[in-house]
Amino acid sequence: MSALLRRAWARGAVVSSAILQVIALAVAGTDGAFCLAGYDAPPIGIAHVGATRIPGMGLDPLGAVVAFALALIGIPIAIYTPAYLAGRHGGLSGPVQQALLPLLLGTILAVVTAQNALVLLVGWELMTAFATFLVLADGHQDEVRRAAILYVVMSHVGTLLGMVAVLIIASGSPVLSFDSLDFESLRILGRDMGAGTRAAVLVLALVGFGTKAGIVPLHVWLPEAHPAAPSHISALLSGVIVKCGIYVVARVALDLARPVPFWFGIVLLGVGLSSALLGVLYALMEHDLKRLLAFHTVENVGIIFMGIGLGVALSQTRGLESVASLALAAGLFHIINHAVFKALLFLCAGSVHATIHDRNLEEMGGLLRKMPWTGTCFLVGALAISGMPPLNGFASEWSLLQALIASAQSSEGWIRRLAPLLVAGLALTGALAAACFVKAFGIPFLGLPRSEHARHAREVSLGPRAAQALLALACFVLGVLSPLALMLCARGGEPLGILPYLTFDSPFIISGSKIATTSPFVLAAAVTAISLAVAIATRGSRARARVAEPWVCGLERVQPRMQYTASAFTKAIRLVFRNLFRPSREVEPAEGTPPYYVRRWRTQGMILPVFERYLYDPLVSAVRRIAALMDGWASPSTEVGLFLTLVAFCVALWWAL
Amino acid sequence: MSDSTLESVRGALIAALQGIVLVALAPLLNGLIRKVKARLQRRIGPPLLQHYRDVAKLFRKESIRPSPASWIFDAAPIVSFATASVAAALTPAICALPATGQGDVVTVIYLLALGRFFVILAGLDAASSFGGLGSSRDAAVSVFAEPVAMLSLAVVAAALRTTTDVSGISLASTDAAVASGTSLGLLAPWRLLAALAFFIVVLAECARVPFDNPATHLELTMVHEAMLLEYSGPSLALVTLASLAKQLVLLSIVASGFFPVGVATSLQPAALLVAGAVFVAKLAGLAVLIAIVESAIAKVRFLRVPDYLGVAFGIALLAYVAREAF
Amino acid sequence: MLKVFLERLRQGYRTSAYPLEEPKLPDRLRGLPVIDQAKCASGCEAGIESCPTSALGMKDGKLELDLGRCLFCGECERTLPDGAVRFTPDHKLSARRREDLVLRGQELALAGALEGEMHRVLGRSLKLRQVSAGGCNACEADVNVLTTIVFDLGRFGIQIVASPRHADGILVTGPVTENMKLALEKTYAAVPSPKVVIAVGACAISGGPYIGHPEVHGGAPSVVPVDLFIPGCPPHPMTILDGLLRLMGKIERKRAAEVVE
């Protein structure tokens, strides 16, 4: 009886916590939306109650973009979680996870509403800590623990660099106090920095906080941590926590360290393009569904940085103000969009994992017929992330592309020079993403099941289904209303000095003097109308259709292993980019077969992880070598260690004199 | 009704009319290509209207569904037909009016990509190896074709200092021609190079030689058709119509997007008639060009497809640079 | 390249005008055999034995020749009394019914067009999937050649396609070996109806030289319902073309517009 009571109690705690989360996030989302729309703040908001503000905090349009994104995906995640927690074994207990989740959400909100560097950094560190606990929630296998440690280490090293950037700005102040770390005071200090100092701040902020955003080559933690975490945490990681990295880069580099030099815009564009391309290329080679999604986060972060970078660069050339605003709005809108479709994809991936206990695409197949809801929602997410009209990914990608095309008319030589490469690069990214998501949807969800688990897959329960459907709906609504959303997101440029010159006459049509015309709403209406008409006209033939075995050239019957695999599907692309991937293949007789008459072969294909091999491995071994050296030198006694520490302290103080 | 509402209703009607006409003419264009190709081989070739007969026949035939297929298999022909039709309504063709808000050419490319996404998925849905083979190859071709398409469109917009709007491109071209007192702007190097790059993309996107062989019977050498091997009856008719419409849409971007000479800028019947005649003449010219290309060169090994598209990318880049120089 | 194109333009069309004009075929072509029962008065039984596929037979005292089995080898012309069987260069051989192929001196009932709905659907567009059910590649080669410039099958709306799903019928060659039986059945099943089956060559009609072989099923009719029989070993491409056009109903109505547009 008591066990039953305990379970009921735990379940009740989980559900009521989820309900509270939904309410809190609804408040946060309303606050964010009001802030973007320029309305008076609602009576209760994230950083205020009535007129009383929490010291060091406040919401401005830039933070509101992320806060809104958090609310948009946090509510479905809260709906998704209880069923997920009920259906799992091992790891942290449900109530503990459910207690950690609001803490994580709270720290995220603290980061995006901070108006004080100290609040920001404290919130940032707490966010990392809670995120790490939740990454570890699903068990303590070695790989999970390694992923968590990698995440913590990289995040901390990054934070250290970022903190230095903030302190360099603050160092102009005669006193160091809580108030002197207010953004208002930092902005004044930032204005007077020398060019060299400013450059140091910008680069440190980009590298430091960009680590959390997962820009290449600092992205290596991302594809490790995402698969290790439970899926709703992956959704939150990709959807918002990574965006917090972008947000803090923008806040520190583009807001506090203003005026931003032109070259930094170009740097952001370069970082963005390389992250986008490398992210999507590595995603294409992945067979692990969640790792694939994680690499796509790298790609989309790249696209966001391209938008922000172009906005920064263009805002300094005359005549293209509306284009600059469009570029920035596209970048910020993509923050929301990516949060929505990536959360959707991760939740669906979680649903698949929950029923077949595998993340390997090669073990899936035919899931759409077993899990029609999850499959259809995954398809919507796949279409959205591939930039297909009329969904939200199309709106932001198209806007960015148009801004890039328009930037070819800039008076700045460097922008004109880079514009064609950026246009082609973004188009290539989009096309590769589409190819990747054809694979990521087609291989697991279509065709015949490739494993016993996949054959017995079952649809998830109502809560997760509702969460996924909500996010899929959000993809559609954000796409159709994208002109409105872009106008609102353009306001996020205000704190960065990129004024919102974006106004459209209609909430359904994007159009302007320097901006081409498109309307996801009209496209959606037209395509839907024609599709419906054709579907109705041909319904008779579909109803009478004969079901037959697929045509396999007269063979006895079709076998699941006749189907294309995920790795076969991308072989052409792998070969074209072989200089990057360095693919290799081992083919040998399977174990236990006689060598002269081989009935079964074992083949293994792999690609070279370039960044791990040529950047991180040497770095790690260098650190190890130095540590070993110092170990032998400094460890004889605690006293020697203490002495050296004191010497270092004195040197530092002497330097400060 | 206010003037602007009237204008947009009129614009929508014109676009719808254009869509219907282009989709209806798409099989004829391919018939012409086949006819010219046959003539170059000293054959008589299939009748000009053969595609219509094929499609009419397919609508009267039985539909067969492969047993592993999901709803994607049924939806793909419908979606690809719908997107191709909407693309046909938005593509630059006969007239360009600033007020119709026809939209821009980039959107047209994105729409076609949506249709292609579904067709590629349908290739995987039937669980046959051929479908996977076609899907994989089609996805790879699109990956390398898309950047070239976008870049060559960007060249036009940048050179004319306008957007990629259909009306913008057309009006800027005529203005430029009028201002310089000559139509030489229509044969400027950047325009020719960008159009050439885009034309190569059209060959790749429409599964034509040297990227694919529309007449092949051998599954192993197929790209586009391998994805459609499972389709029959009305569904096959729809995907066939969709690919034919897509071909016409892309060719009319070449004809009226890169060379907007003769595009009507008013709705006078006489102007529309002339513009229509010019448009048909341009398309016929392109059909002959495709037939000559297909007769002159052989299909390349699939892994060399990126090389050809790499050359196209180089041409587009050259066009971008040439725009500054000339 | 330009020179090649110009030369081709100068040469004009090289496609034969068939069926508007009779094709110029060599006199030595062994086409339609003609039986003269009178010549058999002196007894044909001895000569019959010489037929390698037993296409020749005596029924009710009359000589009969089964075109479905005939290899057109001409052996009977030599062994039978002079003129009893004489091969003419007439290439028109195809029939819709198996029994029509058995000649007893009557005129060959050439194939008629498809009837009713079948003709309405398939009369102007016919796509075929070729199945070589153990063929020796002779019939296949003669089908293949139909797509070349002289015969130019495409001008009649006929096309050989890769997928049976796209096809309106199958064109079978070969005697249907044991290993190909299932494939043939599956291909037939894979074609959406309405559909036709065309058996090309003696093997596909009856098993030809392999009649009675334990590993052979005796041609397409033993497995699928055949709508058109085109005899020969192999049939001349013109014979095949003639059969296909008759099936589509393009021969009786010899209107120019119907045939060449």
C-alpha cells in the first residue's frame, strides 16, 4: 500500500511540476512577446512583478527573442516529460529530474534577462551545472559520463575566456562593484576602449561564449552531449542553451563592446559559414539519429551567426539599412525557428528511442506506419529544418539569402567580394541539409523495418504526441506569419544598434524596396488548394489501388536488407568531399567463416574526425605532457605547492600596483 | 473594393492563368525536344502530342501500391504536382507587372525543392533498391545544382541593382535597355555567363544529358526515373506532369528571367500577344538547344556530375565578377 | 560536331515509311509459308519427320504447319515434295489466337486490333516491358533494333520501358525456363491493368526447339495469357513491328495521319 502511495505521490509531483512549468513559461513567453511587440510589460513578467524590478535584471528585445523561444519549446517539453519519465528505467529518479528541470529553466531565464555582468555570469555557471546534471540523468555509462565531462570542461574553459572579455571591459572602471558591472555602466566603459582592447574583447567573447554556441571548431562537445542526454534535455540544450551562447556573444561583443568594427561582422560571417557547412557535412555522415541532429545544431548556429554577422557588417554601410535589419531579423528569427524544429526533432527522436531502444538509423525503417503521429511530426520538422516552404525554416533561410543577394550592392568592397561565396555557401548548406533530412526521415521512417525492434515499434502515448503536434503546428504558424515575426525579431537589433528598418504592409507578405517578395501564406494556400483538388480528383484510383509487392526484378520477395542504407544513401556526397572526410573501409571475412569460401563479409566504413585528430588530440596530449612535467616538479610536498601559489599571487598583486 | 485589392485580385488571376497555361504546355515542350532530337538522328520520332496521350492513358489505368509504402507514396505525386503548378504560376514568363506581386524567382526554386523532397522520399518508401538508388543520386545532384542556381540568380539581381523579384528583373532590364538606347545589355557578358550556368543547372535538375538520360531503359544508369519505378496509373501521370512542368518552369526562368526581352509590362492584349509569341519562340529555341546538347554529348559517369556542376559554379562566379567589369 | 549535324540534316529522314509503304525486304527472306495440300498427294509423312520442332503434322490427311513452332529453317522445303511448303518473303505473320497460327492451306488470319476499352486505353500509347525468359538473345536483338532509326518504334507511341509499373504489357521472348517462370509471373502481376502480353518468337509461343524439355515450360502461354503471337526464329523486326501495329489498330486504318504525324 505504501509503495503504491509513494508511486502515486511521485507521479503527482511530476505532473503538478509540469503544470507549474507550463504556467511559468507562459508568463515568460507573454513577457517576451510583449517586449518584442513594444507593448507595456504585462503585470507579471520574468524580471519584474508590477513595477518592481529585480535588481540587475530586466528584459530587452534581444533577450526577449531567446525568452520567447524558451517558452515556445519549454511548454511542449513540459507536456512531453511526464510520460517520458514514467517509461524509463535507471538513472536519476523522475521527481529529482523534474525538480532539476525548473531550476535549469530558471537559470536560462536569468541569463537572458540579466542586465548585470555578475548576474549573467552566475546564471551562466548555474545553467551549465544544472544542464550537466540533466545530461547525466539517463544513466552512468562511461560514454555518458565522458560526454558530461567534455561538456563541463569545454564550457568552463570558454566561460573563463568570456569572463576575461567582460573583465577587460570592466577594467576601465575605477571601482569594481555590483553596480559597476551593470550593463549600463559597461556600455559607457566599452565605448572608450582602444581598438586593440576592443579586438581582444570581441575575439575572447566570441571564442569563450561561442564554445557554448558550438561554433566550429569549438563544437566537439555538442555531438557527444546531445545523444548522452535524455531527449527532452537534448531538445532544451539544442533549442535554447546553445542559443544562450549566441545571445551572450551578441550581448557582450555586439552590445557591451559597441561600436563594433566592420571586420568583426566579416569574422562572424566567416565563422557562421564554416560552422554551417562543416556542421551539415558531418551531420550527413552520421548514422546516430541524435548525433545527426546535434551536428545540425552546429549548422543552424552557423546560419544564425551569418545573419547576425551580415547585420553587423551591413549596418555600417549607407543605403542598405533595411537589408541589415532583414539580415539580423533573419538571424534572430532563426534562433526561434531552430529552437522549435530542433526541439520537435529531438522529441520525436526520443519517442523513437523509447520504443526501439536504438539510435542507429541502420536498425530502423518503416516506422511511419507504426508511429504515424511521431513520423508525421518528424517529417514536419525535417521539412522545416530543410528550409522548405511554407514552414518557418524557409522564412528565415529565404530572408537571409535575400539579404545576402542584396548585399552584393553594398558599397563595401569586402561584402561585395564575399557575397557570391556566401550566397552559394548558404544555398549549399540548405541543399545538404535537405539531403540529410531526406536520409534522416526516409531511412528510419520509410520502407521496411531493418531490425526486430523496428518491426515491433509502437506509437507513443498522448502526452508526447500532443507535445510533438504542438511544435509541428508552431513550425507552420511561424512560417505563415513569418513577415510579422521578422518585424518583431528586427526589434531585437535595438540593443545592438541595428535599428529595425523592417516594415511590411501585411503580416502575410514579405516585401520591400530592396527586399524581394514572398508570402509563405500564399504559397501554403495555393499548394494546399491544388493538392486537395488533385487528391479529391484522383481519390477513386487510390481507393481502387491494388497492393502488390514492390518491383524487385522478379525476385522471390523484397528483403529489408535490399534497401539503401543511410551510409549508402550519402555515398556520392561522401566521395565528393573525400578530402574532408578521408573515408576508409575495411572489408574482411566475418568471424568463423572459412577463408577460401566466404559466405559472410564484415565491412566497416569510417570517416576521419578531422578536428579531434588534428586539433584536440594534440592539444590534450600537450596539456598532459606539461601536467606530467609539472607533476614531477611541484609535487614533492604540499608546502612547495603553497609556496608557488603565494609567489604567483604576489606577482599578480605587484603587477596591479 | 479598393484599388489595391483589385490589383492583387487581378494579379492572382493572371498568375493562376499563367500557371494553367504553362502546365498545359509543358508536355508539348518536351515533345518538341524529342522531335528535334529525333530529327538530328534522322528519325521521325514520337508525335509532338505523345506525352498527352501517355498521360491520358495513365489516368485510365490501374494504380498499384507497393506493400511497404506509407502515405508518403500517395502524397508525393500530389505534392510535386501542386508545387510545380504553383511554381509555374510564379515563374517569369509572359508578363511582369510591378503590382501583381508575383513574387521572386528564389521562391520558385524553393517550391520545386519541396516537390523534389517528397519525390525523393517516395523513392525510399517502396523499400526497393532502385528507389533508394534514384533517391540517393537525385539528392546528390540537387546538392550541387542548388548553389549554382542561387548564385546565377544573385548575379542578375546584383547586376541590375534590383531584387530577385520577377517584376524587378524584367523592369530593370527594359529600363537599362531603354536608357542605354540599345538592347546590348541583354547580351552583356555577365548575363550570358549567368544564363549559361543556370542552363547547366536546368539540365541537371531536369534529368537531362549529360547528367541523366531521359531515354534510358537501364535502371542502374538512371537518376530521376529510378525514384519513380514503383509508380503507375494516375500517380505516375501526376509525377510525370510535375517533372515536365518543372522543366518548363526552369526553362522559362532562363528565357524570361535571364533574358526578359519582349516580356509584357502592361496588360494590353496586343502587348500580351507579342510577349506570348516571343516567349514561345524563346522556349522553342531552348528546346532546340537542349536537343543539340543531348545529341552532341554523352551522359557522364555519375561521380563526374559534380565536376560539371563545379564548372557551372565557376561560370556563375565569373559572371559575378564580369558584372563589375562590363 | 557541326559537320555531323549538317550532314544529318542533308540526309533527311532515314526511317522506313512502313506501314504506308511495303518494306523492301530481300527475296531470300523466309517469311510466311504457303501450303499446297495438292502437292502432298504423293505422301508427306516421310518429310514431316524432318521438322526439328514437329511443327509439321498430318491431320485428317491434311498437312498442317504450326507457325508457333516453326523455326523457319526451310528443312521441309527440301524434304517434302516440291512446293508442298513454300516460304514466301511476306513478313506479316502475327496472330491474336494461338490456333490461328496453325496453317492448313488457308490464309493466315492476321492479328486484329485490341477490342473496346483496351483499344481506347492502349491504342495510342503502348509501353512494354521486355522479359527474356531464357531467350538466346536473337529475338531480343530484333526487338532492340526496333528503336533504331529505320524502324523508329517511338513514332507510333510505343516504347520499351524499364519498370513493369510503367508498362501496359510485357513482351516475352525465350521458352520460359524453370528459373525464369517466377520472374515472368511476377512481372506480369506487376503490370497495372489493362495489360497485354506479347509472345515473340517460336520459343515464347511454344517452347520452340526446347519443346518438351524438362527445364522449360513451353513458352509464355503456359504461364500468362498471351494476346499477340509473333512467330519467327527470330522474327524479322518488320514482323514484330507489323504485329505491334496491328495490335494497336494502326494497320487496318491506313490513314497517313494516324501513322506518321
